[in-house]
Amino acid sequence: MRSSAIFILLVAARASAAPSLSTLTSSSFPLPSSLSSTPPPSSSSSNLASLPSSGSNNSPPSVLPITTSISVLTEPGPSPIPISPYPFAPIQSPSSEPPIPGVYPATSPKHPPPVESPVLVPNFASAWTTAYDKAKAKVETWTLEEKVNITTGVGTANGRCIGNIAPIDDFSGLCLEDSPLGVRLADFVTVFPAAINAVSTWKRSLLRARGIAMGKEHVGKGVNIALGPMMNMARVVQGGRNWEGFGPDPFLAGVGAYETILGMQSAGVQACAKHYINNEQENQRTRESSNVDDRTQHEIYVAPFLRSVMAGLASVMCSYNLVDGTYACENNHTLNSILKNELGFQGFIMSDWGAQRSTMSAMTGLDMTMPGDSNSSYFGAILAAYVENGTIPETRVDDMATRILASWYLLGQDSPNYPKTNFNAFFPLDDATNEHIDVQDDHGKLVREIDTSSIVLLKNVNNTLPLKKPRKIVLIGSDAAPAHIAGPNEFPDQAGVDGVLAVGWGSGTAWFTYKISPYEAFQARARVDHTSFSWFFNDFDSVGAATAAVQQDVAIVFLQADSGEDIDRSNLTAWLNGDALVQAVASQNNNTIVVINSAGQLILEPWIDHPNVTAVVWAGLEGTETGNALVDVIYGAVNPSGRLPYTIAKSPQDYPAQAVEGGNGEEILNITYSEGLFIDYRHFDAANIMPRFEFGFGMSYTVFEYSGLSIVPVEDVGEDQDGQLEANWLTAKPGPRGVGSSTALWLHRAAYTVSFTVQNTGQVAGTEIPQVYLHFPAGAGEPPSVLRGFTDVELQPGEEKSVNVTLSRYDLSVWDVPSQSWMRALGTYSLSVGTSSRDFRLKGTLPL
């Protein structure tokens, strides 16, 4: 969502009024190619750009008949949609096999599989069917006006939440609220660690727990739809909102999205996966076209959304940008063909705020418009008029309303016990509409655990860390300080820096109920140890900082680099004179430790090799417990186990893609994803570029050893109806097409088990993060290594444990453009197990 002043949302103004309804034709007309993103270069794939039909699971949707003898009106936009009647048939629910205990258990989003069993593929078919039956029965009783109303927001500041759907009969309406790290614009809530920190733990259990806690807080505030998680891929390192998501690797981002959504929805709130799709930079985000080839789209950018659908996702938010020349919120190919058809998504698609561009977007997949202001909404009365004159079938509006209602029923929000909205995002000081309900519970403890598990130790010379009761310590840099002017919520939507950086800025933020700075936490620990404690917070007085570091046992320099919505990062250097500050302190103190709170990667080359820089701690954006977590790790109460979710390069030019600058807001800025599959570490590996710190890297206070690699096929459990599909896959035949073809059980059930032993050979307890990287056959066109599995294992000194990681056929497949399906590549598959994308300890070959 777009951010601005704290209580104001930007609402896109309509380019022009809708055409006169009296001039619309009544003849049938096909969807032209401009309605979808550029179709894949094969005749067999062109059908996927058509409107949905009720075709079988193994057949593509039918193609609309071609009609050429008609004059067509269009609505404004770079890729105008012809205004003419279209036939419509709802996309059928994906076919579902009977539940298989231990493999495919029948369940509901309120009762997801345990996080300890990532091998399970949850079967939500029965839950969706029940929700749809209730929704269809309800919609049958509604008038056209009522059905349209559930698709249309009530307008900015006409409800308590950032987005609102009005009540209808006994349907209580919907409250839609940011953010992906806490309930935005509400008091007495928790500011959780940013998603990029949560995924830096590489712990599914903490990703799930964070989702549960955030879900509970949204429900407690009376929110129906939490506008998150955000899962755009961090394709460009300068991306202003990268910190809101789970990084640049599709597998890791998919796990982050999957576990977060399972957690949030188990608490009862509807999750909203955003921003669909290719919203990877902020510059000109409403006037840029992300041009992506079909294989790259499927293997990289669709991947986390695919995993979201498999988590029982209730809603999706389409993005501001264009995709291959067509706006994302009216892109028939990405919305209908990929999301609703191929992935089998059964929830609803809403627009980002003001991102809708036409009423005819209803025919290309959009189900709900937000915020629904009367002067800029293409739904509401206009949608009703399009139905009444025969342009849009009422069956399509029925489908839109049914999808929205089904998601409401799916999460049990029809219960009379579901909390009513008890805050007012637009008028938080109005006591009549703000009940000031405290929903924090003991979530601060979870935040602290996530924080300590997300901290990445990048450098530790001669066991500088953990600290052992130093006699004298100094903290240097304003990033160690509390806000000195007006507390932790000094800036609207956190769009400013004063003291320690704990979140980025924009709509993905929340208000701090409290925030523990390093100054407070380190001073408290210093008093316990009887350490002499001092500080120096003037970032631009390098001489003063150097003087403060003289004759100190330890000098800790705190750096920060912020980013957020509406603007990309202009550089990859530390803010507030940070590099010079480190150099000045290190020139006077031979035990200089650097702590970094940053929204994304930084270039550390000006000082990383300085002999007096003895340790570097990457803290990221930790939320409300940042100071306490740093003390826990730096003093050794917690052994660091965080791993980088991205690559830190030696030069900005080493990254494969850069934010595209320019654009004047009038013309469309074209951004071609020319690097294809080779983003982040995939590019560094293929181009043989040495990073400063590679993807997956992170140090520990102990040492781990690996041994005993075994790779064996998984024996099918239960009745298996997919034997022929699996046999076809093994011989590299194309997979099926149709509704749910990319989320089908045969593709995602465990196919191979990778087993090995990890032993802690050091002197202290710690957690290791074993990572499994797949190496595709040489002719597959894949990067040299791709992450396909990981886990976490806690070990006492001397202890060893057997570790299992499973691989699915999806993990081993490539997207085949001609057949529009997932296929095995012919040739030998090998894999490596290690501690990062470049530190492999075990290697083996898959028995295919």
C-alpha cells in the first residue's frame, strides 16, 4: 500500500470518466493479446491468456471465439481493455485427491499441520468447499447492489480501517489493515521484527510463531484482513521495500510466506499476499512495466505466491506496476491464467490502494477494489451499470462476491464472537472510536527470540565475541541511542531516523508501544558486570568519536541505513557518516566492534578488513526488542545462528540488476528482467564473482561438522492416484495443465529424503542451519546452485544428530515454456549440503 502522511492515503484519480454506457455493444468479442502479459512463445501456451472456463483439470481453459466485425470501445490506460460483453464461467475448484494420513492430511487454515512436519502437504479442499457452499447460498439471496457493494471499498476515512467493506444483512463487513509486521495505526500493539529479519533466522518454527502472534493481534483489534505478508523478490538491492519481504531466493521466500500465512490464518485473520506481481522497485512503480520472460516468472517471482496458495491463502493484493505492458490489476494472464487457474487460488484478488485502472478489470480477474472512493472507483455504481447493460455478466459479479464471502467463512469470521473493530486508523485520538485494547500479550518475548536468532555474525577475530565482562566499554553512533526528541513514534509511518533503526518506513510499519535501544540494554548489562560505561552519539564528529574510543577495552560502533516506501535507495553506504565513523574509531581502538541496523545490504569495503575491526554483527531491523537482543548475542547468552538471506557484495556493480532510474510519470518506464533466473547468489556463482559475504553465511561461537550423506527415494504412503504422472515426470515428459496444475499433490509431496549427521565439535551449545543446494543437469539452463532445503538443529558440545531434508518433484523441476508445465530436466542431478551457498561440506548424486 502507498504511504504518505499518517492519516492520508493516496487515491489514484481516474484518467477520465467511463464511456457512455449507451454506446456499448452487445456482441461477443475475444480478449486481445494486450489483455495479458506477453504470452509464452509457443502455440500451445497461447490458450492460457484467455478467460477462465470450466475445463477439466488436465485441459486449458477454452479460447473465446474470434469476432472481427465489431467496433470496440476502450477504457483509458497503456493497454486499454475493450469494453464489450464477454462470456464468463467460474474457474472450477482444483481437483483434490482423498486425504492421505502423514502425507496429505485434510484440515483447515485454523488447524494447519505442525511446523515440525514440513513434509506434509495440507489438504484444504473440504474447508474451501464448505466455505464456498455457504458463500454461494448467501450470494443467491443478495441483490445486484449488495453483490457489488462487497466488491467495493467504502472510501478513504469512511470506516475505521485503512480499507473497509460495508456490512450487508448479517455479513458484518470487512476491516482491512496493514501491516506485515504489526497492526498499523493502532495503539498497544507489538512491532515485530521485519520479514527480512524473520527469514534470517532460517527457522520455520519462528516464522510460524511470528505469524501466529501477528494474527492474534490483528484479530484482537478486530481486523478481518491483514495486508501481508509481502513477498516481492528483492531483485534489485536498492529496492526501497525489500525489508518488508523475505529476500531474493524463491525457495527461502516461499518458506517465509508459507509459514507466515499458516500462522496468521490459524489465529483467524485472513492473510493477503502482496504485491502480485513483479513489484521489485519503487521508482515509477505506478508507471513502469516489468517485462519478464515466462520461465523466469514461474521459477522466481510466482514461487512464493504458489507456496502461499498451498497455505490456504484467503486473499491477494495486485500491484501498481504493469507486467509486460499491462497493469497488474487488470492482467488477465497473471491474475486468471496463472493465479486462479494454474495455481488454483480460490480466494479473492483486491487492488492495491488506487491501483485499479478500469471497470473491465473485473473480467480479467480483479475481485475487489480499494479503497473505493466514489470519485476514483471503477466498481460500485459503474460496475452495476456494466452488469445491467450486459457488458459484464452478473455471474462474474456473483463469482467476485462468492470468493470474498468464502474467505470470510473459511476463517470463521462469521462467528458472533469475532472481535469488532476497536481502533480508528484515521482518528486515533478519538476516544469514541478507539477502545485502546491491549493485544500485546507476551509477544515481546517472541520478538526477542526472533531477534537473537536473526542476528548474523559476519566477523569475529580471535573470539572477540562473546564479551566477557570488559572493564570499559563505549557505544558510538546515534544508532545506539533512544530517540532524543519525541519518542519512538516521532515520525509518521516511521519515515525518519532518530536513534536506533528498528524498522523501515511506509505502510509496512506499526506504532511502537515501547522500543529498547542498545544504550538502555548495554548500560543495564554494564551495571551487572560493574563495567565502566560511556557513549558518544554525535555521528559527524569523527574526532570526538575517535577520542571517546581511546583506552576503552571495547568500542562498539553502530551503523544504520534506512529505506522504505515510495523511493529506492540511492546508494549502498551507511547513513550518518557511518563508514568514516568506523575508520575514526578503529584508528584509536584495537578492539572495534561494528553493529549494523540496516534495511538491506551495505558495501562494507571501506573498513571490513581493518585489523582493528575485530567483530561485525549484522542486526537488520529487529523491532521493539532490538537492544536486548543485541546484548543477548554480544555477551553470549545466545549463540548466534542467523544466516544472510541475501548476498553482500564488494561493489554495487557486482549485483546482476540495478534499480532503473528516470521516468517522468507520463510515459511507461520499461524494466526488462534481463538477468532471468540469475539473481543474487545465482548470478555471483554463474559469473564467478567473489562476494564479501555469500548468501546463507553466518558465524557461530562453536564449530559444526557434517558426515554420512544419504539420498533415498521416499516410498509412497497411502493410496496413490498419481503413479502415472510421477512416472511421466521421471522420463522428462510434460506435466498436466489445468486448474491447480502447479500446486498438485503429485508435484509437491516428498520424493527424496536427504539425510546426514551434524555434530557440535566446539565448546558451547549452538544452533546450526544446514542448507541443501541442488545442482541441475548441465543442459537445464539453471544456475550452478539453487537452494532447495534447510533446517535448524540445536546441539550441545559434543552432541550429534541425524538430520533429514526432503525434496519434492517441484524442487527438482524446471518450467518448460512450450508445454507450459513442470518437467524434470534430463541428465544427472547432484546436490551439496553445507553452511552457505559457497561452503559445502557434503556432496552426492540423486538416484533418478
